[in-house]
Amino acid sequence: MKTNINKEHHILHTPVLAREVLQVLEPKKGQTYLDLTGGYGGHASLVLKQTKNFKGAVLCDRDNEAINHLSDMFKKKVSTLHMDFFRAVEELSHQHAKFDLILADLGVSSPHLDKANRGFSVVREGPLDMRMDQSSGKTAAEVINTASEKELETILRVYGEEPKARKIARAIVESRPFESTTQLAETIKRAYGGYSKHHPAVRSFQAFRIAVNDELGLLTFMLPKALTLLNPGGRFAVITFHSLEDRIVKKFFAEEAGKGYESEITVLTKKPITPSAHEISFNPRARSSKLRAVLKK
């Protein structure tokens, strides 16, 4: 069975660590597959090419645009869930669903970054939104315009690991209200007092995105629930993009594997798998990605 994926779908988003994901998941014909961050189908198309089990696949995403794309891409042969990955694993748990392969790619899809109206880009002017699910929750503008200086500093320091968090938070408060991405990026750039290798607002935008979407909280609650959805012999892989995410995944896997006789998993990646220099050269956004995986006993 072919997915009939055309070239248009391939250019939307380049899946990171694609070869490595296939190596750790080892998809086999007939296996069931859960993609907790289906996005624009990059990893899913590669896995399903191996399993050929479209009826046994569930692709989730909190972004409605991605869900519509996935339904079109796979001609509705797969099931889709329009919800964040924590709500998705809860819903599937209630259904007593089980899977042989589970993947969570925590990166932001290229269309999110590239579309100005989503508010993720530091260089494209658009509304300060940053919500993965644009149908609910506070926008970045609401958070930035209403949070106290101390709250802003905490967001920047904890979620963005921004060394100039205090200075940037003060500049934001003094320049409020904000409506556009470029307005915020320029304020941060001025507060930063210089231009490094990357735009000085990148870490701050990351921090606000994480806060708006509660990414770390959802990740913490999702991991143990996802394990319960795995069949014995099943594999669970997670791709992270910054140290805070990776720390949560590493700690969880290590704690679960260290339970002695009660442990249900074996860690497949003693060290995280990172992209090759070749991959980074043609897909710079893969630069900070790390892949960890476990096998359920």
C-alpha cells in the first residue's frame, strides 16, 4: 500500500535524525505506530513505509493546520488526534490502546517557524501568538504584556537559559505593550547590546514559546503515560531540542530503567544520538536535536 505522498509534502518540513529514528525504532511490517507530534508527517511517512500498517497508526498534533495536512497527506488512512501529546496519551489510555512504536519529536515544525502569522519567528513580522493550538490558551502577547518584570525574568532565565534575563525583562516592561514579533525582537536586540552568531532574541522567543504552550509540564506528565501504551518489546523514542527537555527525558528514562526487577524498560541510547555534521549542513535547525530511546521488556 502506498501513501501517495507528493513532492509538496516533502518540502514543508525536513524530519531531523530521520535515519537514526528508523535505526532505534526498527519498524517492522504490521507493527502499530503512535506519533505524538505528527507535524507535517516527515517521520510518520518513513515509519509507515516500513510498517505498511496505516490502520494501526495514530498521528497526533495540537496544531489544526498540521492535523489537516496529515489527513490529506495520508488520504485519511491513518487516525488523527487534534490535541497536545499529554491529552493524546490520556485519551488513548482510556481507549486501552497499545502500540509497538511511539515517537515524540519535540521540535517546532518549519511551517510554524516560517509562517509570520504564527508568531514564532524573530525575523518575520507577525502577531505575537506562539500558540501551537491557536484555538485556545493565552497568546505570547497576553503573557508578555501582563506578566510582572520578575515573572518575565524567570521565564527568560528558566525556559530560555538567557544570561541577560533581568536586563531583557526590564526593557520589555519599559517598552510595553507589544503587538508584533519584530517589535519584541528589536527591543530584545537593543537590550542585549550586541549581535552574536545568532539573533539575540532567539533564546527569549524560545522561552516565551515554552511558557505559552506549557511544553515542559506537558512533557513531564506525558512520558510515564506513554510508557503504559507500549506493548512488550515495543520501542519509545523522543527527540529533544534544548537542555531542559533533554534533562527531563534523560532523568525519566534513567529512573525507570533503574528500578531493578520492577523496571519495565531498557535504555537503548546510553548517550543521546545527535545529528551528523552532514545533516546540520543541509538542515541547520537539527543542530541542537538529541534522540533518546527505550525498549519495553
